[in-house]
Amino acid sequence: MTVAHPAPSFSRFRAATGNGGPFLALAYLLFCAYAVSSGMSLLSVVTASLAVGIFQLFPGVLIWRLVRPQRGWLFEDLAFGFACGFALSVVIQCIAGLLGSRLLSVLLPLLVAAAILAVPRTRARVRSARREPVPAWLGAVIAVSTASAVPGVIGYFRQNLLSWSGYRVPHVDQYFQLAMSKQLQLRGPVNWPLLDNEGLYYHWFTHAWIAHVAQTSTASADEVLLRFAPIVAPFLVVLSVASLCLRLTGKALVAALGVALTMMGGAASVWFGFASPPLNPESPTLAISVPALLAMVAVMAMRWRGEDIRLPLVLLGVFAFVAAGTKGSTTPLIIAGCALTLVAMLLWRREMAKVVAIDLAVVVAALLISMIVVFHGSSNGLVLDPAAALKSSWPSSSTRSTDIRVLLIGAVTMLFTGLSCAAFGFVALHRDSKESGRRDPVLWTLLGATIAGAAAPMVFVQPGSSQFYFRLSAIPLAATASAIGLVALWEKRDARLLRLLSLAAGFGLLAWWLPKQVVPADKLSGVQMLTVLAIGGLLLAVVPLMAAVVRARHTAVAATIAMAVLVTGVASAVHNRTSDLPEPGPVRQETYGAIGAGQFQAARYLGKHADPDAMVMTNRHCRQLRGKVCDSRYFMVSAISGRRMLVEGWGYSPTIAAKYPKGRESITAPFGDQALLRLNDGFIARPTADAAKALWDKGVRWIYIDKSRPFAQTLAPYATPQFNNDQAQVWKLNSPRT
């Protein structure tokens, strides 16, 4: 059963001119120009853009226009059409990768689009879907907001080069991401590329998307991951947030505020370390998951409001599955949001409870299916451990204190800062309204997801502190809730309230700035920590007192607190993203994580000459050259060559992550199969006929030797030399039967 709900008003847009498209196009061209100046070829940028447009957006937009209500927006078609096209590209790339066919990556999306347009009924539905105009200034705001991502993109491009001389230190995770992408490109989602006999139990949908772009363009997977994906990500985020805001309210102002808060907001902070970016180039899965995540909310909203959307439960299940497979921290947020919504509807709007319960069941079912199909029951090391979680949070991590009082302060601080971006969404609950009030199920879903994102890092731990991605994934949802609540207050045109909000903003800015002048230290002692919190807390406490003195209503008091809290997050985020960016330069061979140009060239040789299914062995497994403990996040050979490894780096592997979930345990844990490791390294250091035969029987065909590790002067007669420089060698293993 669906409950009728008044549709948003669209009349305000009919007089608007343009849709702001030229501003977005200009911003995208500027990002592309920077990618070209940073090493990506112009041809690769052009063909990658065309590949996304033709093989993903084109069929995706057709699918979205086929199912959405007749009234919509260009931004919505692009954002949620991308979500549909992204889902299609994942399925197609799985088929193409398993069959080793590049042609299928090209043909299948076009066949889907042709099928939709060939059927008269579906073609008529697509053509009848209208696009309402929006003010040109909204496009300008959306385009300008992408500038918030520029510092992160610059830092990422400077650190992660496509080629270099000497030794450089790329970001630790990027070659892991690249190895996963090439696995999807060349072989499909069948095995973990860095270890033999390990399943691909990971959220790999983004890597399938990267592989599909590489297969349908002249760009390599290296260029797509290290250059193209970071420049596309900001546009996916801002367009998705704007689309959700327009779909929920029909108001351009809400869309503009939602985008601005997503990109320039963050966590309320009286210290630099609290602000959280809404997207991160170092984690390509984060931004790519946003379209499917917000499309989920949009589908539920249209269904709950009785709008004319086709196959809503199917769409909801697909988007929930896709979001989970893209970023594991997304769909659980919506489940938490729907659960809170169900409780709220039972209290204030019982006729909606059944509809919400059905949608909750669909999303839960989609998550369970993803756990079976994508993760194969693996939790990627996510473990419920509140004590360990609080020790990894600020201020405990800064002071290195395990005192229970410090941990409790950390818990309160983490929850408060995580909720802060949704401050005005909570204020909106004061309104007894079906639209943007406490009887609005969508608002409760947004706030419930925000609460889950703030609370998850307080109780869960995951290798590499990945539990904080729950918080980052919730930012677009929190910003949307705040934008809805803030515009609802603005439309009251209460002059006294607006003056109070202006004063509150000033106090919020002061609460962010003053503690840093009193305690200008990066690492806080216990006393300094308390001083910072006390100064910021006292300044924020002035705000509700000020509102109470003038006898403001409860809503106004809550609004002034929300404004002060929100401003500290915006100020902190702006400061962090405009700080000076150091220029990383060449390093020495002994530098932690250093990779030499010669090592890179040898791996590139492997990629050009070894069969796509060939297995490679190497004697390098650790990022550092010396030390008693091995940081096993070394993935360069598999990443650059695109070939599967007998054993390279075992960091992040499902088996290790499940066995050592706390903190950095999995990063330095010993390899689980020491006999295999001895066989692997022993042959390269002291080759024997028995070892050569054992390795051949395991499927090894190529050998990559890193000269920084122990190796024999020759592997003859068991292998034939293929490539040699001062840093690495490549050999081809001879069949023991010849």
C-alpha cells in the first residue's frame, strides 16, 4: 500500500532560465586539463569521458527515465542515471572479464540501450519523461562547490605518479586498488589477485567500473584509477546530492545548501583533526558509492509519497545491493535509517508503518544477498569491540591515554561531531509536519543514517581504521537533512531568529578559532585536550544562553545551537582543505614504501609479455627493506603487471583481516602459509629442481625478482631470463618436463 503525498511544487522553476550546464561543463574541463598536465594523455581523457557517456550514462539515463516519474531534472537524470549505468557496467564487466572479451564490454551496454529504444512502449515512456528547468545559479553553485575537492586531487596527483625516475613513495593503498581493478579487467571476480587460493571477498564494484572504463576507452586502468576517477568523483557527489534535494523538496535553495554542506561542511570541531572530507581520492569506492546510496533514498521517498515511479521495490533492492558492493559502509546506514523511521511512524503516522517496514525488509534482503554473492560471508575484518574503537578515536589516540574518563570524552566527542553536519535536520523535528517535519519518513531516514554513521566508529573496529568510512558515507545524507531544516527555518522570515542565527554563526567561528590560538599544538596532552574542549564548549554554550535571554522559543534555541555547531565544521573543513600541500619528491631506496623506476619497468614488462592468466611469483612482500616486522602491504608487481601472484603482499586479504581485525594487526601479521612462503622465497634465493617442479605444479610461469631482497645470481637451468636492470629481473619458468 502506498500513501498519497502532495507532490513538490515545480512552478517556481518554470520561469527560470537555463539549467547551469555550462558551468558544470567548464568545471569538468578544468579538472580534465589538470589531469592532462599531471601525466594522463589527452586522448585518454577524451576517450574515458566518452566511454562513461556512451557506455554507462546513455543506457543508465534511459533506464532511469523509464522508471522515474514524468517530472524530473537534468541533474537527476545524470546522477541517478549514472547509478543505473554503473550497476549495468559492473554486470557487463563481470561477463566480459570472465570471458576475456573486450568486445562484450562495448557491445552489451549498447544492446541494452537499443532494446529500450526499440520497444515502442518503453521508448514512449522515456521520451515522455520531462526535465524541469532549474535556475542557472544552481548550476554555478554546484560547479563552484567542486573546488573543495581540488586540494585533495592536487595532493593525490603529486604523490601517485604514472611514471618517474629514481625512487618515489606512492600512497600505500593505490597499488592494492589497481591490482583489484586489473583482476576485474582481465579475469573477472574470481580470485584475490595478490595471493593464490584466496577468494575475492571485498566490495569490488568500483574496481569493475574502473575496468569497464579502461576496456571501453584508450585509457589504461592505471590512468583511470590514478587520474580519471579522482576528477569524476566530485561531480558524482555534488550532482547526486543536488538531485536528492530537488527530488525531496523541489527547491533549488535546498539543493544548493545540500551541495555546499556536503563539500564544505564536515564535523563540528574545535580542533583541526575533527573535520572529515566527504570524498577521498585515496578511497575510490567512497565517492563512487554516493549515486546508488542517494538513489536508494530517492526511490523510497517517491514510493512513500505516492509518486508515479515504476518498479520501486526492484529499484530499491538493486540500488541497495549495488551500494553495498561498492562501499560496504553504505547500505547498513539506510537499514538503520529505515529502522528509526519505522519507530517514528508507529508513534506519529501509523498509516506509513507498513510501507516503511516493507522497504526495510527489501534493503535488509539486498544486504544479505550482497554478503553472500559479493563478500561470501566475510566481514572484511569488521568486529564489534567498543573498547578498541574508542581507543582509536580522538582524543584517546592523540593523548595515547587508556583512562576511562578520556575514553568517555572521546565517545561523546565522536558522537557529537558525527551528528553535527545534520544539526538543522534535528531542529526540523520540532515541526509537526508531513513535509520536512517529524511526520516526514524521509527526514527520519536521513537522520537515522546519520546517527548510525556517527555511532559505528564508537563500537566497531576494522583494519586500517576503516570503520570511520561509516561516518564519511553518512555526510551527504546528513547535509541533505540540514539543508532541508535550514531552508524550512529561513522561509519563516522571522527577523529575530535570523539575527540570532547570525550571532550564533559568529560564536561558532570563534569557538573554532580561539582554542587554536591558546593551544597551538598538533599533539595534545591530557591537560591541553581538556583546555581545548573547555574553551570551545564554553563559547558554544553562550549560544543557547543568548537565545534564552531574549526569550526565544524552543525551536529558535535549537536552531542557534545548530548554527554554531555547523559553522565550526565548515570552518575546520575549509581550513584543512586549503592548507599548504607539500610537494613530495624523490627518495632513497631505503625509504619506507619506496618503489624504484626500475622495479616499475620490470613489472610493466611482465604486463606486456605474460598471458593475462599467468601466475607470477616474487621475492618482495614488505613495504620496508629492514625491520623485524613486515608491513605486508606491498602490491606493486600485481598492480602494474595486472597478473595474479602466488604470494606478494598479504595485507588486507580476507583471511588475514578476519584473523587480525584490531588496529594495525593485519598489516604486520605473519603470512598464514609459511611453507608456501619458504618455497617461494627459497627458490629465488637457492633454486632447486624439486622447488621448480613444485612451483610449476602450482601454476607459476613467471618470476619477478626484486634485487633489494635475497636472490640467486642465476635461476638457470630452471628458468630463462627475460628482462634485467639494476633494480629487478624477470624470468620465465621452464617446464620441468622439457
